[in-house]
Amino acid sequence: MVRHPWLPNSPENIKKEMLQKIGVKDVEELFKDIPKEARVKDWEKLEIGVGRPLSEIEVRRYVDRLLDKNKVFKYPPPFLGGGAWPHYVPSVVRYIMMRGEFMTTYTPYQAEIAYGLMQALFEYQSLMAELLEMEVVNASMYDWASAAAEAFLMSFRINKERNKVLVPSTMNPFHKKVAETYLWPHGYKIETVKYDPETGLMDLEDLKKKLSDRKASAVYVENPSFLGFIEENARDIGEIAHDYKALFIMGVDPISLGVLEAPGRLGADIAVGEGQPLGLGLNYGGPYLGIFATKWNMKFVRQMPGRIMGLTTTKDGKQRAFAMVLQTREQHIRRERATSNICTNEALCAVAAGVYMALLGKEGFKKLGELIMYRSHYAAKKLNELPGVKAPLFKSTFFKEFTVNFDNTGKQYNYIHEKLLENGIHGGLYIKQYFPELGETALFCVTELHTKEDIDLLVDTLKEILEE
Amino acid sequence: MFRQARWDEPILFELGAPGRIGFLVPEVEEEIKRVVGEIKIPEKIKRSSPPNLPDLSEVEVLRHFVNLSQMSYGVDNGPVPLGSCTMKYNPKIAMELAFDPRITMLHPLQDERTVQGLLEIMYLLQKWLANIVGMDACTLHPAAGAHGELAGVLVIRKYHELKGQIDKKKEIIIPDSAHGTNPASSAMAGFKVVTIKSDERGNVDIDALKAAVSESTAGLMLTNPNTLGLFEENILEIAEIIHEVDGLLYYDGANLNGIMGYARPGDMGFDIAHINIHKTFSSPHGGGGPGAGPICVKDRIVDPEKGIKLSDLIPGPIVVYDEKEKKYKLKWPGKYSVGMLKAFFGNVIPLVWGFVYILAMGPQGLKEATEQAVINTNYFMKLMENVKGYDVIYGKGRFRKHETVISAKPMHDEVGVSAEDVAKGLLDAGFYAPTIYFPLIVPEALMIEFTDTETKENIEKYAARLKEISEIAYKNPEEPKTWPRNTSVGRVDAVKASHPRHVTPTWRVYRLRKEGRITALK
């Protein structure tokens, strides 16, 4: 017998009264249809928690002690990106996210009692639509990687006779791995397009060559790329893709869109991206927010995965209202013929990202983009001045991430990373396993959280390490 | 009496004034400007016109969203007895700990030595969940229940691939009472779906199953207790039938709250199970997510020569403990694994939430939670006995587990009041409505799950309201059509909402349509 604050009917007297009303003598009777062989033995002896219920006081102490074993890189924040980046979480974003009316509600199956949540999700879709300059945005996917994978699957539903997608060979390796998993059961292939070793940009001749068999359902680019540089030929790539009747899919970091062109204006048919920078925090990998958008064309919208909120009215036409729209694409109606199996998504993260976009406004996105670029370029410039260090490896303009090569320092990056850690600094991501041709290269990330002071500390510490 | 807020809250784009800012971006340091000079973005990729976002002050943004939140309703407000959703109370101690900066500020690619505390938590959670469902290994990687399903069905595909029999193993069998995600996940994993019917007791029809099973059967997906809230009495026989043709059994964990501490999928013959942390283990649903959908597997041998086990097939990364170094480490998917389903580890915040919940409950508390959920359901069923207008279609006279499905078919047939009308009548009384029109095999279905955290008093009030709705329906069948009245907005026009001429997924579409720049969606 357990009485617990989260179990209001657990006191013996209440339980007894309820069992009496049901007409059974004990609770066991309610479980008698479970065959003996399927019953669990010695449940209470299994290692589950600490083997007994704990009070809140004990729980806090237990978890707190474990969390103390983590090291938070606060000042300076980690110089790490690679698909998740340290960005500021405004207090208002976190405050709204914590509202119980949002946090503890379900998918808005009952529109009339979920009006506020639906408006907030509609506003997320609407703000994101402006940032992307695309007309239709869904209420979220799991993350960038899974959104890209679903975009590829969508392209095969539109271009039914085709069997491969073309992606840059600089594609984020985590995103690529996820896409491989999603495509594998259907026998679809991912083919990589070469990059120009000087600029990092997609090799357009190689792209045309690989499109010439007319087997590609889509061409995908990431902007900024995994290696940090800006894919300045995005519009040309889109046009080439369309010449060969392939879709053009763009993956974007939304925080760059105050300074970089919107995918809708670059000819993208589908835009995906990672909403994590929009006030969600790092969270050791999740929850994040998969952005998914397409243009105003039934051919595309009908094949789109995920939930979509729409503006409508009440039945009497008198009041504004919201409803989940175009649901015949979804699993609860279409079952095995649905466009995706997605049900639970990242709605609360979408609400939070909506709050973030509302706070920043058009001016905020531009200023923040500029600040990030100034800081990252300052860092690259300073690092590049260190003997033997080359930053960045590519000539193209970059956004917040850039490659730093240590080939001529006589030191391996692993050693440098170790030494930085000893000084309380977390350096960039070692990318040799993904891009062996780049040698002793790490991908560094600098955002609005990294001040000049932080960057100088990194540079000075590196200098000492390299001079040893 | 229940009254939800009815603020006349404009859409963000109708608020604000030019020049207002909601967030002050720090100035670029002078020294940085001097060193860097000018930032040059090539013209062809530079944003050509600023995004059409509103200019709002922080105050306006905050009030706007607080007002919207007051027009939303969650477990924190009152009962949410949505069937198959297990909307239990979301403990606040778990929220506080899950949002601790020692978690939210950790980068997923941070050096493993600097995240030992979190990895230990995840390692323990993997182990506890494996024990709860009676399996040998777990991955916390999938981000939601359906994501876990996809992971699980991909494991089935990989299993047959590695055994060299995927060419004939083309079908997944799914009962007609299953969640829509089951067939959708199977299709995403490249399988053909074979649907089998339920018998009168609400179980899988064994004859139908036997007729459906063949050498093409790759596996079976099953929820137990099923969506009718009934325990699948023939589960051991079902497992045998599927294993006989070397198919795998997949357990949809949506309804785990009905058997925890009493029976484990692993002991029933299931090979793979997913768990919804945001259902059974109390992390909140967030208005649709984020959730977390770990999957667990048995140590079934896939290839004895190469020593491949089912646990080598699961997606990841997962956490392992290195005995020699006394360190927790991430194990990234190896060559037999189905790979990755999202970038990085998993949805850590809901996972920590679940960890805290299990810690606070212990095995005794978890079992008690199941008992409470089951008592609540059957207590409710008792209160609903012989209430006019409602009926039970499947499994008459059987005890339910964590949830139940009643049908408003009599009321609908006799006076034209539908399940939807009943749902709106519940909203008016301050209850979240049941899941309606699901499972598909029950006409005018009302699927109700109180969970373990609802009070006896609320269950009684809910049943009384259902009775009252029926009385009104039979006296004045027109009245229910005018519901709801006490919510933020009246009955919504969902048909218009999806009409190609009216559909408005974003404000951008609203604006462009008004300006005559776009036509109907075609």
C-alpha cells in the first residue's frame, strides 16, 4: 500500500469505497484476465529507482548530486556547433514555455478549449513563414535532421519515378545519417555532389552531371553549410535542379535569416531547418524543433507531413477561430497511406520559437545576424594569426561556424582540445572522422553569447598551448 | 461553473508599432569592428528585404502570450481524460530538475567526461525502463511514440535483412483497433499492412490472425491493454503464432499504464517495445510535444555465428558504462544498427522528467499508479451502467484496465446527438473531452482515460455530467448543437478551415489572399 501525493485516491479508505462500488473484494480481481505465465515476478525486487518511493526532498538531493557531476561551460560558452549551437534564451521565452496551460495540454483535438494554444501555434507558423518567405509551415517536426529526411521522402512522393536525392558532400553528417535511415527501407539513395576545395561551395558541373540521368527527385543544400560557409550559389543550384525537374530543398538556420536570403526567394520548393537557436537552449540534443515549410501549391501541400493549424471562424461565422487543417494527410485518418507517421511533435518548442521571433522582430534578426558575423569573423581572424593555424580553410563568407586547421602547428587537435579543457574552455568539434581530407581540422562556433573577452581568452590560451 | 477566458486577443501581426523592439541586441564591440572591418555578404545571398515580422515591445509580447495561455487548458487546469493519451499530472519537482541549467546548457557534442552526471541518469533510466517492460536493452533516442514505433519496425526490417529473408518478409499484421501510427510507421519502414479484426470480447480474433499469418509475416504490432482498455487475453498464443513463422512482436507502449507492475511485455512474448515517457512517466504533452519514445528489446539472437543480437540493431546513441575507465560513454550506432532517427542523443528534458518520476514512485508507486488507473476506470464504468443513450460495444461485462470506450450510438440513433456534441457538453462543464471517434471500430466512440492522478470526486462529476448531457439530449436534441458556450470560442467550423478556397495556414496566406495575390490552393 502506497500513499502518494500524486495519487489522490491512494488512501485505503477511498480505495476500499471505490472497489466496493465496483463490486470486487480486492484490486487483484480487476487483473484476473492476465494469464499467470505473463505475470511479473518479484516486481518490487527489480532495480527500478532506488527500490522504494522517495519524497521530494530525497529526490531533489539524489538528482542534484548527479547533476553536480556535469560541467557547464558558461563563460566562455562552448565553441561548439555542428547542428546545435549555444544561443541566448530570453527570459520571456522560458516564462511562456513554462505556463502550465500550454505545457500540460494535449494536441488541440478540441479546438474550442484550446483556442490560445492554437493561436500560438498558428503564430509560430506565420512568423516562420515570413522568415522563410514560404506560405505553408507545419506545426513542427522533431528536428532539422528528421525534417530533412521527411522532405526527401516527400520529394519521392511527388517525383514518383525517381530514386535518389542529391546532397552536398559537406552535408551535416548527423543529418545525413538520419536521412539514410529514413530512406533505406524504400531503396532510395543519397548521392553526394562534390564541393570546390577552395570555396567549399557545391560544384555546379558535378551537380549537372549527377542530374543528367534524371533520377534525382530533389537537390538539397544547407545554408549555412555544416562547415560554416554560406552557399552563395543557392539560387543557381535551385534553377539547375528545376531544369532537370528535381525539387529544390533548402535546409536553413533560422537565426541567419535576418542577413541571409530567405529560401522562398531563392526558389526553394521545400524549406527545412533547426529551430533550436530560437530560444530553446542546448538540452544535450533535445528537444529541438524541426522546421518544415513549402509553397502555395496543392501538389506540395497535399504531400506535406505533420500537423498544420489554420485560421477559420466559428460555425456561426461570427468569431475568429482556429482548427487543425488538411488532416486527411495524417496518420489518424489515412493510416498506412498517410504522408508520415508523425503524431507527437515539438509543439511547445514551436510556441517558444514563436515567442522568440515575436521578441526579435525584423530589426532584431538583422542586428543579431550582424553581431554574430562580426564576432565569428573576429574570432577567425585572430585565430588565423596564430602560427601554423589556418582559419577558415575556405575562401567563402561564413556565418557563425568556421573551420580551423592545425596541420602546420605540429600538434594534433585532440591534444589541443585536452589542453583547452584544462583551461576551462571547450573548443570546436573535431571533424577528421567526417572529412579526413581536411586534416587536423576543427569546426568552431561563435555566437552572440561569445564576447570579445571570451574570444580573446580562447585565442590567448591557444597561443600558449601552441607555443609549448 | 466553468468559464474559460475570452480575451479579444489580436493576432501578433495586428499588434505593435514601427520602431518598437522586444529584445535589445548587444552592440558590436568597437575593437571587433576595427579588426573585422566590413562584413561582406555576396549580394546574391544577402537578404533582399527584411522579413515581414511585427515590431513589438517585450511587454506586448508577454501579455499577448499570457492571455493566449489563459485560453488554453491542460492537466494543471483540470481533468484531461483523453483516451490513450495518459494525461496524468506532471510533477513540478520533475520540471524544475529537468530544466536545470546543468542540463539545458549542455551541448550534445560536449566531451563525455564533462557530462558524466547526465549520462549516469540516462544509463540508469535505460536500465529501469528495461526492467519495467521486461526487456534486455533500451535506447532513449526516439523523440516520440511514433518515432519509437518507426525505430521498432525498422529493427524488424533489419532483423529480416540480416537473416537474409527480407525478400519474403513483407507484411506487418495490425489489429483494427490499433492507433493510426502503427500502420503509418509500418508503411514508413517499407512494409505492407495487413489488418485483422477484433472479436466480440475485444480481443484479437485468433482465427483471423491465423488466416493472416504466413511466411510473408515480418511481425505484429499490438497494444496491450488494447485501445478498448481490454487486456489481450490470448497474448501468449498470439506470440506463439507469430514466432512460429519467425515474425517479431512489437509492443505499442501507449497503454503501459494499464499493466505496470502486473505484467511486462517482455514476459508476454514481445520482442520490441516502445515507451511513451510523456504518457506513462509523467512528462507533459506540451500541446502536442515534445515527448520521448524509448524502445527496448529482448536479447534475441539474430545471427549466432556473428554473435549479433537484437540489441545490436537498435538506433542510438545509447549510454554504456566502461568498467575499466569507470566512465559513462556514448555508444554510437554500429554497423548492424538501423542508424540514427534524429541528430544527437534523445529528448533529454522529457527523459529526465521520467527519471525523476520513476525515482519518486519506486516500483511500489508505479504499481500503485496502475492500480489507481484501473480502479478509476472501472469505478467510472460502474457509474455509467444503465445510463440512457450510451452503450458498450466490445467486451461487455469485462473489467477494463487504464481506459474505456463507451459509445454514444443509441443517443445518436435516437435523437441525433453525436459523440462530438457530447464532447462539447463536457467542455462546457470544465472537463477536457474524451478522445472521440476512436478506435474506429466503435461507432460514436468516447474513449476515456482518467489516469491514476484523477480524484474520485472528479470522476463522479464527469459521470454525472455525461448523464445530464443525455437527459438534455433526449429532452431537447437541438441544444447540444449549440455547445460549447463556456469555452474561449464557440463551435469551430473545421470544414471551412480546410477548404481550398479558405484554408489559411499562415498570416502570410491571409495577407496575400486579401491583396489578391494568391488564389485557391490547387
